[in-house]
Amino acid sequence: MLRIYQNTYRRTARKAVVYSTKVACCNHSTLCGITSHPRRPRDAGSSSSNGSHQRHEEFLLAGNPARGWQMPPPSRGYGMLVVRILRGALKLRYLVLGGAIGGGVSLSKKYEDWKDGLPDFKWLEDAMPQGERWSQFSRNLIEVGSLVKNAIDVAKDDLKAKTTVAALGITTDESRKKYEKLQSQVETLQTEIMNVQIKYQKELEKMEKENRELRQQYLILKTNKKTTAKKIKKSLIDMYSEVLDELSGYDTGYTMADHLPRVVVVGDQSSGKTSVLESIAKARIFPRGSGEMMTRAPVKVTLAEGPYHVAQFRDSDREYDLTKESDLQDLRRDVEFRMKASVRGGKTVSNEVIAMTVKGPGLQRMVLVDLPGIISTMTVDMASDTKDSIHQMTKHYMSNPNAIILCIQDGSVDAERSNVTDLVMQCDPLGRRTIFVLTKVDLAEELADPDRIRKILSGKLFPMKALGYYAVVTGRGRKDDSIDAIRQYEEDFFKNSKLFHRRGVIMPHQVTSRNLSLAVSDRFWKMVRETIEQQADAFKATRFNLETEWKNNFPRLRESGRDELFDKAKGEILDEVVTLSQISAKKWDDALNTKLWEKLSNYVFETIYLPAAQSGSQNSFNTMVDIKLRQWAEQALPAKSVEAGWEALQQEFISLMERSKKAQDHDGIFDQLKSAVVDEAIRRHSWEDKAIDMLRVIQLNTLEDRFVHDKQEWDSAVKFLETSVNAKLVQTEETLAQMFGPGQLRRFTHWQYLTQDQQKRRSVKNELDKILKNDTKHLPTLTHDELTTVRKNLQRDNVDVDTDYIRQTWFPVYRKHFLQQALQRAKDCRKAYYLYTQQGAECEISCSDVVLFWRIQQVIKITGNALRQQVINREARRLDKEIKAVLDEFSDDEEKKGYLLTGKRVLLAEELIKVRQIQEKLEEFINSLNQEK
């Protein structure tokens, strides 16, 4: 069918062309003035007319030979264009129509054949569910698939674990070692996390304090009122607590300097001592655990009366509202966090004191210290010295002759299992400062013999003696109970208890936490009034002795503590950083250029200059130099430049610090601190990253310049070349001296001898010198024939060496020869600048190495200038920030300050300042105490 359409199209196209040609010919004859023959009558016959018309067409198509060829008129061109467009459109039309019709018929036939060949699937409509049934079936199928997949994954994991264990062959010992290793890693990570948390907690508290101060200043400026700072009168117990805080940092040995009273709460683990303290404080302020050790460090709690029930740590400004459960949770969490943070180095307990103040209505004023509970058996997760550490800590606090011992005994267990009573009896055998407390008496009523409880509370069961015996109930074993609920339960128990209502069993004032707190507070203040004057007199004597010692040893110096000395050292260090910006540009350029060449010289000689100079021709020298310089500038040169700049900055800063030590007013006590700060800051400091990219662009542009511009730069490049070559020549001669041994004169004057190897080397050198003498432009390597000749000549002298031995000797010998020739070329080029400017690369004297070193010299100058600008504009300020950050960290680290600022002068000043503070606080407390009387 397509072929029929094509033939029809061709016939139609030919008729259209003939018709268009006839029309065009008629138009052409009329326009050009060509007349046809006169028309004859019809009877003359049509043949004549047809022949005339045919000749006219031939005349138009062939042109007029008499008049020559003429350009066809425009109308004919337009006609031909119309014919071509019509021809293309007709062709495309018939092709498209024919292809569509033929393809459609063929596709319809194929589809019918394929459809007839398919099997009948109507049975599926009856077998498969439809509508909602199909959706439910699909969901069930997906659920089954997911269950099967999970089961397969579990089986795979189980099989993988078993296979791994079987393949590794892990034994019990190996498992234990791996567990211990992992446990140590976990402990290390926990310690690091705690340190970070402590750091950020301090920063947060510092920011909160600054925020409050700024808010106060804003309010003052806003109201535009002049406010006078009023001195807030401290309570008596707060003043006493501050004295104890000062003493805790001054004397940890409880010598005669610190015998001030405090209430020490001791007892077996889980005996209820922490609950007793909470009942006295009327708030559940400590974390709780089920049978595990929760108290891991001494907790000093200062109780004071106040309008609001709040708690506050000594080193924090945050107040916890103890009437809100959210604040109580935060307080317990912070106490637990501080306890864990105090335990370091794999220890279970710590001696670091956690100090806090609790104020509230009706609280009895006193200072209590809660200690870790005494244990009889250690668990596997405890340190090996935990039991002994707790015993020593407990004895340490109880050995204070003025400390009130609050001995806690669990009433729900047998009295014979108690460990604390023996320790208390050792420290206070007469019981003059011990108060015995029996806890959990609600459980004891059900379990113990009433006569036995009567003996305990009357002091007849234990051999230890006490000032008083008390029975309390610290709860019903519920963690969620509030203090009010616990105290109400306690009062109800003692009201309704049959055991404690029998006549003669116990006195009414010996029960409840309220009576206990009153008795402890009364005894505490009685002990304070009896001993405070004596303590004040002891500190006066200590202060007098320390002041006398200071005047004898340091008569012209003021007593400056570590904090004051640190601030002074901080100012001096920051002043030295400012001095960096005052260094002259010339000095920076000299230091940077020297350091740059020190970093780059080896690469320039070994990788660029020597391989290029030994290539044999000037053209290859220049080509190799250009390639290697570009590779160098794109890769290693910028990084090496930054490294050189960093070392130059470090060197200049250290030299400034060293010069400051030579000043007349220099104080050597700061040297160790300054060195540590500078070392740490330099270790942290790194050059700005974008400097490398900037230097790369500058260096590439500089190395593109290959023409020395003036005589002065030429002379400078020659001098630079000579200096560099001479330095390499000296190194080479030192290598040769070690290889060939001392000369004859030195052997004679210093009684030295040549070794056997040195004698061989000398023999080889003599042969190699002959080769260089015969060929002064010898290549850097020896040929096989030359090696063979040298070996044979040496064998005639009974010297047997291999080719590698000869090559090892040849390398320094040839290098010395080459460097000497380079020096000679440099001397020849010194006066060849004008010849170089006229002839360029075709100069008779080869000065390509001078041009190379001029390019190196220029890139060093440009790089040094860029590094100097970076140092002055950026890096000095960045180093200043690093130093300030290090100083801030050191200022918060008392241990590091104590290590870096040490010596007799510092220790004596610290002790004197501390004693003065304690004595002043003691006198202030005594005055307030006397006024209260």
C-alpha cells in the first residue's frame, strides 16, 4: 500500500512541475519582450502550434544564443521556491499518512492474533476475593511477611553471635579481661563527661551571676537613682559555717588549729543516718537507692532558720525551693552528680566535702556532716580500699575533740551486727560528746524483744556510753513520701505504740526527730560557746608566728596569694602579646625570610636545583626548573610557608618572654606559669586555613617572572646563590671528612689513625678524582665501563670493593666537585648582568642558576611580606585569644595553679592570708555571739 501511495505522489509531483514551468515560461516571455510566432488559424493544424510552443520552451530553457545568458527574472525564482516547498510538503504528507495507515492495520492484526493466543482467565474472578475482602487479604499477607522477616533477623543475629564466639574461642579469662578493659574505658569516659559537665555548670553559674549583675545595673540606670550598697547582716550560724569552710581549706589534718565543733553523723550503711539528717532538715535533699551506697563523700549541711525553705550549695548562687518537687529533684540530682564527680581514679569514696546550706522556718541552727556508711563487706564494683577508706574518714572526723558524734543504729537488725559502735567507743570512750539514735523502731517493735530495745535506749546493751539516747522513725519504706507525711507517721506511731507507752520503757523527750534536733542543736551551741574563745586565741598565736617568719624572710615584699600572683602574671603575659605588634617590619621580614629559607633550602637544592643543573644543557635546565617550580608552588610550598610563619611567630614570642626575664624588676616566681601558658597556647594555635590558598596564588604569580629587572637584584641573587652553595659545600666537606678520616696534619698532631674502611675510601677517591680531572663536565652518574675500570685499578692495589661501595663514595665526591663549579659560575656571572640583558637565554656565560635563585629569592620576599601582614593583622590577635582562653582555664583550676605557682614564698603567703581570714571571721563571730547572749 505504501508503494502505491509513493507512485501516486511522484506522478502528481511531475504534473505540478510541468504546470508551474509553463506558467513561468509564459510570464517570462511577456516580461522580457520575447514574442512568439503569430497564431495561425486552426485549420492550419495543431501540429504547427505544438511545434512552435515546444521550440519556444526550448528557447527559454536554453537561453538566447544571440543575446547571451541573462539572469532570470525574480518571478521565476519565486516560482521555483514555491515548487520546492510544495514538493517537500506533499512528500512529507504522503509519507506520514501512508505510514500511519499501514502501521495501524498491521498493529491491529498483530493484537488480534496475540489476544486469540491467550488462555482464558475468567476462572480467577471467581477464585480471588473482591473489594473489601481483597484489601483485608492484602493487609494480612503484609503482616505475615513482616513477622517472618523479624523471625529470620533474630535467627541470623543469634547464629552470628554463636558463630563469632565459636570462631574466636573466647574463654572465661578472656571475657573477664575484655570486661575489665571495657569497664575501665567506660569509667574513663564517665570521668571525662563529669569533668565537662562540671566545667559547663560553672560557666552557666558564672553567666547567671553576670546576668543578675547586669540586670541590677540596668534597673539602677533605668530608675536613675543612686543606691548605696547596704551590708546585709549575716546570721550567727552562717558566720560559723563560713569559718568552718575556711578551715576546711586550711587544715585537713585536724591539728590544734581546727577543733571547732560540728555534728558528725555516723552509722552503718542503710542504717537510716541520711534519713535522720533529712528529718532534721525537714526536706528530702539526698538521692536514694535500694541497698546501694549513695553517700560517697562528706556532705556538710548548715541548718539555719529563715522565712523560706530553701537550699543552696556553697559554690553556687542557685537557690532550690524545697517546697517544690521539681526543685527537690534537681537538688537530689545535683548532689548525686557532685558525689560522682568527686570520686576519681577508680575510687569508691572521696574526701572532698560537699557544702550546702538549708534554711527554713523552725529549723534548728547547727552544722552537720553526713559521712559514708560503714560497711563490713565489699562488693565487686567497689575499690579494694573502700572499707579502710571509710573507716579512716570516719575516725578522722570523730577524732576532733569538740565534734558531736551522732551515732545512728538500725533498730530492725541485731545490735551485735553493728560496726559503728566500736568505732565510736574508740574515739569517745566516756561518751561525753556522743548522742545515740535508734532508727526504724516501727520495724523493731514487730521483730525485736521489748526488753532488748529497753536496754538499748537506756545504754545498758552496748558498752559504749552517750550523752543521750533517742528513738526515731524515718519513714515507711516509701520513696515518694514527703517529710511531713513521714513526721506525721512518726508521731502517730509513738502515740499508738504499745511498746513505748509502757511505763518506764522510755521518757517522752527521747522520741521523735523533733526532740532529737532540739537536743543536738542545744548540745552543739553549748560546745561552741565553750571552745570558740580557745580557738580564736590559737589562731592569734599562729598569725603572729607567720607574720614574724614573713618579715624575716621577705622583708620588702607584700604577702600575695596565688590568686593575686596569677592575676599579675596574666597581665605580664598579655603585655608581651601586645609587644608582638610593636616589632618592626624589618625584624619580622628578617625572621620570616630566615625561617622560610631554613624550611625550603633542602627541597630547592635536592629536588629542583641539583637535578636541573646536572641535566647537561641550559634548555633542559630551564624546562625542568619551570615544571618543578610550578609543582612545588601548587602543592608543598604554601603549606611549608605557613609552617615557617607559625614557627617564626612562636620563636619571636618566646624570645620576648626570655628577654623579659633579664629585666631588673623580673620576678622569677612567674616563670613556670608563663612557660606553661605559652606552651599550651602555642600548641592550640594554628594558622588560618585560607592563608594557604592566598599564598598559593601569590607564589604562582611571582614564580612566573623569569627576568631579572636590575643590576642590584642580580647582585643580590648572585650573593644568595654563593651563600647557599657555600653552606651546602660545608655540609658536603663534613660528610667527606667523616668518610675519609682526618688529614695527615691532624693525624700527626692529634695522634689519630685511619680505619680500614677510611683507607679503602681514600683509595676509591683517588681513582674517582682521576675521572673528574679528565672530564670536568662529567655527568652525575658513573657508567658501567668506568665502574669496571675503577674496580680493576683498585684490585691491582689489592683493594677489593664492589660497585655499590664505589657509588657511595662517588656521590659526595661528585657533589663537592659540582658545588665548586657552581661557585665558579656564580663568580663569572657576577659581572655578566648587561650581557644577560642583551643576549638573554643565548648568553655566552650560563647564568640560569642565578636566575633560578633570583626567582626563589623573590618568592621568599613576597611570601615573607604576606606572612608578616598576616601575623600583624590576624595571627597575633588569634594567639592573644588562645592565651586568654588558657589563662581563664588555669584560673579555674586550683590544682594547676598550686602546681605552677609554688615555693616557700607562695606557701607562706597563702597560709598567712588564710589564717588572717579565719581569725577575722572568728572575731566577727565571737562578737555576734556575745551580743546574742
